[in-house]
Amino acid sequence: MLIVIGTVVGIVLSIVPYWILWKRTGHSGAWSLFLLLPVTGIVSYWILAFKEWPSDETDKDAADVF
């Protein structure tokens, strides 16, 4: 029983921050559920790392000023 509780706590502790991160990028937090699947979890990290972020647009605007 203790193993099951530990597993659930571990899953929650890994999904919640990733959910918040996806929400900050303007996407559904449900993308974080891909972490539960072996290959798609790694792919979703790559998508998140290399996609355009809303802050990228503001950085471009700031660069145009100079």
C-alpha cells in the first residue's frame, strides 16, 4: 500500500509543475499528461523546449527598439 501511495505522490509531483509550465505558454495543461507515457513524455519536452514562447515575441519587440 505504501508503494502505491509513493507512486501516486511521485506522479503528482512531476505532473503539476509541468502542467503549470504548459499553461504559462498558452497551451492546455493536459500536455503534461504525456509524461505518463514513456516516449511521448520525452517528445513533449522537446516540443516545449523548441516552440515559440509568448516571451519570445516581446523580446523581438524590445530588440527592434535598438
